[in-house]
Amino acid sequence: MLTGRPVSLYATSVLRIGYGLLYLLFLLREFPHRSEIWGPGSPWTPALAAQLFDQTGWYSFLILSDSRAYFELCYVLALVTSALFMLGWRTRATSVLFAAVVASFHARAVFMTDGGDNLLLLMALYLMLTACGRRWSLDARRARIKAARANGTAPRARGVAAQDLRAARTTLVTVVHNCGVFVIAAQVCFLYGSAGLYKVQGSFWDDGTALHYVLNLELFQPWPALSHAMDQYPLAMAVVGYLTVLTQVAFPFVLFGRLKYPVLALLLGMHVAIAVVLGLPLFSGTMIVADAVFLPDRFYTLLPRLLRRGTRQCGAPAPAPGRETGLGTVPPQVGHPDG
């Protein structure tokens, strides 16, 4: 299985699209405050950041210069890189650039963000190992067009050495991709399992009052009226708290059965509630996208069919036979330009 074929190509593409879009929206949301968070106007000066880097080993290209023009150029680069990574343009190269951007911005203002970018940073590093541009990307569209143009032409003769080298490259890419997917899944399992076990050790989660205290933290009250209204139902909040702990602890043990799907649905609801009630959209979005790695490829291949069926029912003309709309999939991985 490790060397036979790349697994979860659609899932990794969803992660690429999700994290590229999330970080793009994050940078756009903080655009008015970019200088105070990462730039020359930040109270966390480049000198302080450099002192921290000496202790932690981190690095950020944002501290190479105090120039305002240099910072603005880096910010534009980050926006463009996030957009290209989301679209899947030259994914092998842009995945490395995207990881460098996320790591640099994270390290530059490690005390200024809400913590949601911690997991996003890890996922950006892991996605460099995967072939996340094979589906739903500009790379996939380019490869499909190239294959269509080459259809019917005689393949170019290659020597035995060249064929062996291509086969070895294909196997290596497959192994690295599958290992990357495994690491992503293991990271999410570890995160949920450890979070649930830490909660079990807490007395507030044990007696069902944890959510009461969370709802009364002013720092996490974007909608105070909503938080106070929810706090009026202590029994319901206790049940939600116990269900949260149970779901997180059980998550790593239900991945190989059908119980996985209701658990993922519960986690989706939990993260949506965290985004709305506690005002942590980046953290929730990062976790929701990470959960997508556990959905099989047949789920994602079914989505376009359902979309086309819904479009036809709404009266829109159906696409011509043999022609797909949108970004297509790639033929077999042999010879893929961004393997």
C-alpha cells in the first residue's frame, strides 16, 4: 500500500485549498493591522524577535530589514503565495513557499496571534511532502490538457535507464506522499487524543462546569448576549462538555469503522460553535480542514456528481458528454510535471 499508489489525493487537495484560503483570508483580515502585528510598528521589535530566535532556533525573513517597503513587499508575497497555493499552481514550488511564509509570519509574531496558526504551520510543513496538486488544481488542468493533446500520438521511445529512473521517481514520490498523509492523520489523532485526556484530568471538566467558566471569559466573548444565554442552561452545557471529552478521547479509536462519520460530524459542530461563540475562526477553520483528511476519496468524487445533478434540477444546461467543468483530475501519475 505504501508504494502501490498515492492515497487520499482528493483529501490532500482539500487541505491545500482549505489552508491556502484560510491563510489568505487571515492575512486580508489583518491587513489594516499588519504593521502592528508583523511590521515596523509592532511592539515585538525585530531585535526582540532575533533574541528569541537565538533561544528557539526559529527564523523569519521579515526581520531581514526594518524597511517599510520591504515589509509591504513581503506581505504582498505572502498574499500571492497563499492564493497560488490554494489554486494549485506549480504546487511543488508554491507549497515550499507557502510553508516558508507561514513559518516566517508565525515566528515573527508568535505572541500576537490566537494559536490557530500553530496547527496550520504544522500542516503547511506536512503538505510539502504530499502530491496535493494532483486534484482540483491548475496543475491538474494543465496535465489534463497536455494528455488530451498527446492523445493518439506515438509515445517517444525511452531507454531502459530512463524508464528505470522514471519508475524509481514515481515510487519515491508515492512513498513520500503516503508517509505525509500518514503523518497528517497521526498529528490530528494525537491532537484530539491528548486534548481529551488533558480534559479528563481537569476537575472543571469532571464536574461539568468547564463550559460555564469558558463562556464567562471576557476575552472569548465576541457575542456576550449569546454566551450569557447559553450559560443559562447548565445541564445542557454539562452534557456538551462530557460529549466533547468523550468524542476527543474516542476519536483515534473509531477511524476504521463507520462510527467515524458521526464523530466527525460532532467535531464539525464543535468547531463551528467554537468559531462563533468563542470568536476563534482561524483555529476552528484549521481543525475543520484537518478533519477532511479522514474522508475517503470516493466521498470527494461524489461531490461533483451531486453538484451537476443539482444544477440540472435547477434548470441549468448539463455539460457536453466527455467534457467536465471546472478543474479536472490528472491521468496516471507517471510523467506528471509536479509529481
